[in-house]
Amino acid sequence: MSSSGIADEKSVAEIAFQETLELLEWPRLCEYLATFASTPQGCRNCKSLVLPKDVSATRQCLAETLELGDLDLELEGGMNFQGVHDLGDILMRCCKGGVVSGEDLLKVADTLSSARRLRRQIDDQRSRPVTTALLVDLATLPELEQLLKFGLEEGGRVSDRASEKLGGLRGKLQGMRAERRGVLQEILRRKGSILQDIAIGDRNGRPVLSLKAGAVDQLPGIVHGSSASGNTVFLEPYVVIPLGNRIAAIESEIKSEEYRLLGEWSVLVGGYFEPLEHLSQVMLRLDLALARARFGAWLGGVPPVLHEEFDAPFILKELRHPLLVCQYLREQGNAVVPVTVEVGPDLRVVAITGPNTGGKTVTLKSIGLASLMARAGCLVPCVGRPSLPWCSQILADIGDEQSLQQNLSTFSSHIIRIGRILQAIKEKPGPCLVLLDEVGAGTDPSEGTALAIALLSTLADRARLTVATTHFGGLKSLKYSDSRFENASVAFDSVTVTPTYDLQWGIPGRSNALEIASRLGLDSRIIENAQELLGPKGLDDVNNVIRGLEEQRQRQQVAAEEAAALLARTELLHEELLSQWDKHQQDSEELKEYGRKQVESVIREGQKEVRGLISRLREANADGETARRVGQRLRRLEVDYRPQRRRSSQKAWSPQVGDRVRLLALGKSGEVLAISEDGLHLTVLCGVFRSTVGLEDVESLDGLKASSPQSVIKVQSRMSFSNSSAVRTASNTLDVRGLRVYEAEAVVEEYLRNGVGPCWVIHGIGTGKLKRGLRQWLESVPYVEKVTDADQGDGGAGCSVVWLK
């Protein structure tokens, strides 16, 4: 094969890939990414993002994204690229011997300073090994930075201290200007009567005075102009002209000296072209990595796992179309319905069927953009840990490219693009993702079906995965004859006659053309005639089977969600019981240990005092009085340390009128005649003796102490309290958006078990499925009093307030 032929094949492959990027709207996604760049050069490179050429480069980019994303969260205020400038043109001019301005040289110095600061923040071999490796050979040239900042002032002006000659010339210039100003001020004082204004003006760099037109001959000088009315003449007095000429000469010398210094510094910068160019590239790479990290966090993305194997699976759970997510976040549009893609290693072709406007093309673009983002080292907007092969090529045929100028029909444009795709796959073997929209459409249905089957069979042999949308019934049966094929469909609600945008696997979809036409207002007689013409029994049977499979899948999905919710609640209850048991055991052990230490302490104190009493009795001068006192103390110790009989406190006893009680002070029983209103005092008849005693002074005949009544405080207030007085705070607000119903139930139940007062649950509006599921579950919770919508300022219908009993 000739070299020109190879070049032609490569150009065709490149054309096919560029067409794919346009069809998937990749440049539009790059525009969103560019808004997160910190520098102008980073913004430009994001808009024309270059995809890595191999899997190792992709993994390098992803590691940089994750490391800088974590660092951005750790640093207060995040990472800051302020002071990093684009040095490309500056370095090129310096390298070629040109002289750049002081402002450009200051950009070089600021970039060196900022690079040194960023290196200190990033440099951590353990936490950030990949980005730290980028900084190993980074030269920040502190001597060059100090030289430039010493010689240049803010704004790029060459400083007086840059050279002794420049400082002397500027000092001399300042003195001569002051001398000239003094001469002119003296003229203003002496000739004030012939002047229109006492201010010193400027014309063409020369100082002038504003004289009256008729007084020009009274002050010799050079006229540099007049006012529009002609009443004022601007004149430079002869007396200051020599001074002005000397000032102009000095200014010329100063400009020459400044140009000489700028030239020296430009040559010095040009001599460091390679390290400065390397530094600029590293700063750009770090800026791109930070932009990818911030963009991914904004999308709610997660890092993908990329595999080099050809038959690696595609696992993308709850994938959301990146551009729709961006549109939702920027414009607060409709919530994005996620799709789940799980393709095993043996599957090669997925045929997606279903109604128009059901989301088939959006699914194609979501898969394509997710693969491109993973290859670029970005985070993918899905949940879990997405896994997919590194695709060397992502090729697509989406949309209608009908062209009257090129004499191309819809079918012809599809065939030409598919031809490029086949040629690109032949040229670059390896894992390849192919996306085909309405494959075989635009021609006779029977021939289109045959062509689509042949094309998909060919792609099953060559590409890693082909995802095709179609309305052809013949493609729905391919999975039953070839295990490499699988069916998927976009769901359709037959009740509301609208698509739900959910992707269902394993079930072919119905086109629902007649239902959609009826919903769009087509004449009902036409719909009825179409149904009669569609009447072959076999087709009805197939549609009935598909409808039955869809209903069965929905029932299984509901049952699976209920089982998952029950399992989550059971696990939470089990963990709670274990936690309470552990706490009880720990408290019991601590109580026993505390009691043991108390007993030991009491015993030691008693032993110590008894030993002291014994030693006093043994003293030689101990008399009878000492013995008597010691005996009294020993009796008191016996009483104090005698084990107290514990009364049973398990039964609560409350005296009633007519009960027999024992008076502790007398040791006799009596009858309760009356009880005070607060329940703390009793009137007791003991024999013929009537007395009022406290509740603590009596006990039951079987030895039970009376339980104190609960005190009730009655407060009268004219204020009325309602549920609306509760205040929403961060501690009583739960955000369950994005969770499934059973996951949200588990989160809310965990809070309600430990919380006090009302709880605000943010679930959003969306399709309303999450809100309805939570409301139905909360109605069955016994300790929930009611559930209401929040006030408009707290979220309205998108937030529910749960009130506890």
C-alpha cells in the first residue's frame, strides 16, 4: 500500500471521529468545562481539549484530577492560580532577541512566584504522588524573579534603582522640572493681569500659559495654539525654552537607559526559555486538572475505572446526560432522568427500541459522552463506581444529514457516515464504541431491516460495543438467535400516553405510534382505520407479550424496592439494638466498679477509725470517761456501717382515702382520712389521735414507701402556640434528593428515632415518586402525627414537614 493511501485512510478516520464529537455535542461540553479554568490559557485549552492517546495517559489525567480536587477541598478558599500568566508570546519574543515591555517582564516574575507557592501547596509524595511528580524538574528561578521585581515597579515602570545612571538622570530631571515650574510660577505672579488662567498647561509636551489674545506682545515666547474662541493664546515663555530643551534631552537619555535595561532583562529571560516553557506547561496542566475536578464536583460525578481488556464490561449506574445536567444546574430546568447501562463482557450489540421522543437518542449521547469524559480524565455523572473499557475510538451516526447541495438523501448520508465508521474500525483495531441512531431507516422497511441486521452482525465481530436505536421489529428477535445481542427499551406510560424516559433491559419496546398520534390530536377515525389495517393476529400477540413483560418487570421492580426498604430498616434496627446492648453492658460494668470502689473506701475508713479507737484504749492514761466515749463511738459506727435493708422499689404505692398506713414516728398504724390537693400531706386517724403528716412519714403495712406524685405546673398564657412556631435549622433538615424511596426512608427513620420536634425533609418535586413514597410510608409510622408541605420560603411542595406526636 502506498504512503498516500495510508494518509487517506487516516484522514477518513479523523473525519469520522470529528463528526462524532460534533454529533455528541462534545464542544458544547468543553465550553462548560472552560468556565471552571483559572487562567486564560487554561480556558482556551479546555475549549479545544485534546483527548489522551492511550490508557496510561488517561489514568494520569484522572489521578491529577482526583489529587487536585481533594487538595482544593482541603485548602481554605481552595487553590488559587492568581498571578499565573500566559508566557507563550513573551518567551517567543525574548528567545528571538526582541525586547518586551516592563509589564510583560513582571508577568514572568509573578508567574515564577505563583508557581513556587503552588508547588509548596501540592508537594506531598504520600498524598499526591502524581502531581508531585510533575513538579520534580520545575525550576522557579528565584534569582530571576528577584532581579525583575527589583528593577520594575508595579505597572511595569523601570525603577530608579535599576541602575545608577537611571537614578541620576531621573533625579536631575526632577530638579530641572522643579526649576522650570518655579520660573513659570514667578511669571504667573508678575503677569497675572494678562493671563486668562493661573494654571500651567501643556501643549505637545511643552509647558504653556493661558494669555489673553491682546496681550501676546507683553510676554515674549512661542505660541503653541489658541482656544476655539480665539480669546486665549497658549504661549511658552522664552525664558523657560532652554530649560525645556535640556529636559527633553534628559528624557531621551532616560528612555534609552530604560530600553537598554529592558533589553538586558529580555535577553536574560530568553536564556531561560526551556525551564520557563516547561513551567508554563506544568501550570497549564495543573489548571486543566483543577478545572476537571471542579467541573466533576459541580456535576456530582464520580471517578471511573478504566480497563485495557477488549471485553471489559460497561457498568454505568444511574448515568445522567452531562449536558442536560449542566442545563439543569445553570437554568434550573427539569430534573434529569438517569439510565443504567450494564453490558457484560460477552455482549456486543444492544438494540434500543421504543416510542419517538422516549429518550433513545439521549441514551446514545449519554453513553458516548460518558466514554469521552472517562477518556479525558473527567468525573462521570453517575453513582457508584463506573467501569468501562478504554475506547480507542468512539464513533457515531446520529441525526439527519440530508443535503440538497450535495444531492444526498437521508439514507445516503447515513450510509456514507457508516462507511467511514467501518473504515475507521478497520484502520485502528482495539476497543471501539459505535453509536447508531435509527439504523437502516430512510428506505424500504424490509430492505432497511435486512441491511441493519447485516451491519450489526458485522459490528458485533469488529467493535467492542454497538448501541443502536431502531423501530424495526426484526432487530428485536436477534438476541434469541445470537447471544451477543441484547434488547433494551425506553418505558412508556400507557395510562398518560407519555414516555417515562426509563431504560428497561431485556425487553423490546413498542413504538406506540398510534397512541402518540392520538395524543397529538390526530383524527380519531384515522387512528381507528390504522388499527384495523394493523390487525394481523400475530402482531397483536407480540405486542401483548411485550406489554405483559413490561408489566411483570414493573411489579418485580416495586417488589425489589419494597424488599430493599425492609432490609434497610431491619439492618438499622439490628444496629440500634446492638448499640443499646453494648451501652447497657458498659453502664452495668461501670456501675459495679463504682460500687465496689465505694465499698472498699467505706471499709478502709471504718477500719482506720476502729484502729484509732483501740489505740486510745491502750494508752496508759486512759480512764473510764475515755472508755465510755469510745464505746459510744463504736455503737455509732455499728449503726452507720450496718447493711441497710433494701426496700423493694419495683412496685409503686400511692395511699388512698380509707387505706391503713403505718406512722413511722409512732410505729403504729392508722387510717387515712384525707389527702391534700398536692398529694404531699395526709390526715391520719390513729386511735383517737388525729394528725396531719407528710407523705414521707408513712409507709404501707407491708413496708412499701409512698411514691411522690408528679408535680404539675399550670401556666396561664394568652399566647397561642401552633406548629408554625417551629423553626427550620440545619440540624432538623434532611436532604434526600437523588435517593431511592427505600434509601430515603432509612435516612428519615434514623433521624426520627433520635430527633425531637418537627423535621424538614427536602425531596424535590421532579416526577413526585419520591415524595409519594415517603408520604405513604410516613402515614404508617405510629409516632408521626402528621406530614405537611413546608412554607414557600422553606421549599414549598419540594419539602415535607414531619410532625411527631
